[in-house]
Amino acid sequence: MSGWLVMVFIATNMTYFLANWFFGPVFELHRAQAPLPHRQIIATLEPMNLSPETPLLTRWWRWLSGVLFHWDWGKGIVGSSVNDEIASRMWVSAELVFGATVLSVVIGVAIGVYTASRQYSRSDRFFQGLAVLSMNTHTVVASTALVLAAIKINDMAGTTIFYVTGTAGGDAEGFLPSLVDLLQRLTLPTISLVFISYAVYHLTQRSLLLDNIEADYVRTARSKGLTRSQAIRRHALRTSIIPVATSVAFAIPTVFTGATLTETIYAWRGMGQYLVQTITKNDIHGVVATAAFTAVLTAVRGDPLRHHHRRPRPQSEGELTWPRPRKSRPRTSRTRKSGSLRRRPPPTAGPPSAGLGAAGAARPPQPRRRRRPSPAGCGCPPSTSGASCATSRRSPDRPSSSSSSCSSSSAPV
């Protein structure tokens, strides 16, 4: 986490210097409807630590000291506190983006499972075409179409069903009227955000489920009596939904940064609209605070991801340390004929005559002597002649053909 904090600190300070070089609060006050004299503009900007006549390093140190020691991110160009603006707008953005994110995940995963279980069917092709249309539709186009459709519906109904702008009404009193008013204002921006973002979860879930739907463990589950839908729901879906759930978990902190274009179109006073306003009005402190807020949320999202891939297997108390030592295998002996492994039986206690010496101690195992094959290849010792080899190797278990072959092979040519 310390590495992320260092990166956030460096990025925030770089943003401060870049904003001071590119933005000019003086020009913003000159563009006012009633332009002020230059000396009055400098006197107005001096208490905000935005005066261009003060050296940049001096202004930076004042701003950095206020952030580190007092958690004061400065004043905006209109005199409002940056801390108060972010504290109020971040919850407005969360109210809008969080619901849209949840609906996008639920709808996308559900359609992905449905289309993967019916691959290449008409419904699969229809939803794939809709996903392609969704991914290629811009936010401005979708939002504008929804606003025009909502105005048309309100005109046909003769009353206000959908609000196209604003975050809260002023005439709603009580819990139920306030809830209805909130839903009327949330409907259009939520539909817009869901339409442009659900396709990613849909296509991802479909692709992952198709990779696991023909796996061996799914076939085994079906061979034991489960139907195709039951095997997919109980086995394949559990494996394929893990990457989707991981991406959703790491995307949750970004809901506080808001949706810039959606909030601007529907006039929601969230973080996205605040970012646009600060850039438009040359508000240096507002831009820097918004960038730092986004950097902190990025660090919160990325640090668990790094530890997720580097985390070792958890150990319980009294368990062997990981990696576990390899267990010793029992001693085995290889038979001469078949070559298979055979475990040696454990030593058993017996009478002194059964393998014990005079003192009663067990005799040590004697090494097995191996015969050296003869040069002729018949298995007789090398010093044995051809006739004696045939005589010594002849036994009831061995046919006479082998003896004759041995003698014949040992005879000189």
C-alpha cells in the first residue's frame, strides 16, 4: 500500500503544477459579465491562494501544507470549499452509478448464461446483435434518445411520469412521495448507463461459460443424472463466474467518481458534473482535488488485486508450513521376471531358528548376487564350457531344447 500512496502523492502534485500552468483564474474573472479591474482581481484571488503574482512554489507549499496538516484542499474559483463540494457530490454519484452497476451485472450475467446454454440459436444471435449495438452506441446518443422518448411519453400521458433533469424535487414530502420522486428521476439515467455497460458482462460471461460447458466434470455431472441446465447452474456457472465477480468487486470503488456525460446531460450534481465545471471555470483546486480523489479510488481498487495474486495459501494453527514436505515412500523391490514393483513385507518376530542368530539378534539382509551372463548369451558362467553348461543348466522345468541351444551356442564354430 505504501507504493500506491507514493504514486498518488506524485500524481497529485504533478496535477497541481500542470493545472497552474494551463489554467488561468484571472481570465475567468475577466470573462465575467461585469469585468473587474486587475488590482481587484488580484485582491480577490489572493485569499484563495490563486494569485498569479505569488511565486508558484510558494503557492504550492501553502496548498500542500493545508492538505497535509489540516486536510484543506483549498477554495474554488467562486469561493466555495472544495472539501464540501466533493463530500456532497460523491454520494450523488454513488446513488446513480451504484444501482446502474448492479443492474448491469445482473442483466449481463443472466443473458450470458441464457445465450451460452443455447449457442447459435435465434435468441443467441439476437442478443449478440443487441450487445454489438450497445457497445457501439455513444452515451450522448443513448441519453438524448431517452430524453426525447420520455418527453413524448409525458405529452401523451398528460402528466409528468419521467423527469429528464435534476436530482431531487422540492415539493415531495414523506417517505413514499420522496421515493416515487427519486425513482422518476433515476429511471432515465439508469437505463442509459445500463444499456451502454451491460454488454461487457454479457459477452464475458458467455465466453467463459462456453469454455467450461463441455468440460469433463460437467459431462460427469450429466452422466450421473443431472439435466443440462442443472449441470450448468450447479457446476459450470460456479467456475465461469469467478472472473466476472472479481472484475465487479474491483470496479465498485469507481462508482464514486461518477459518470461525466450522463450527469451533465441529466443535470445531476455529481462528481462527473463537478469535474466538467472545474475545468470550464479554470478552478485549479477543484481539478486537483478531483484528480486526487480518482487516484485514491484507483489505489483502493488496485491494491487488493495485487495482494490477491500474491497471497499464499492460508495456514491453520498447527498445520505444516507451505509447501508441505514430500512424504517418504515405502521401500519396494522389483521382481526379476515381471519387472513390477512389490512392497517388502514388514519384519515379523519368530523363533530363533527362523532367521535369528545364536545371540537372538536378527540377521541383516544379505545382498542378492547376480550372475554375470556368459559371452555366448546363454546365462552360464563365462568359465563354463559348452558341455558342462548344457549339463548344469538342464532341469525338469527347462526343456532340453534350451540346453542344446546353450551347448550349440557355446561350441566353437
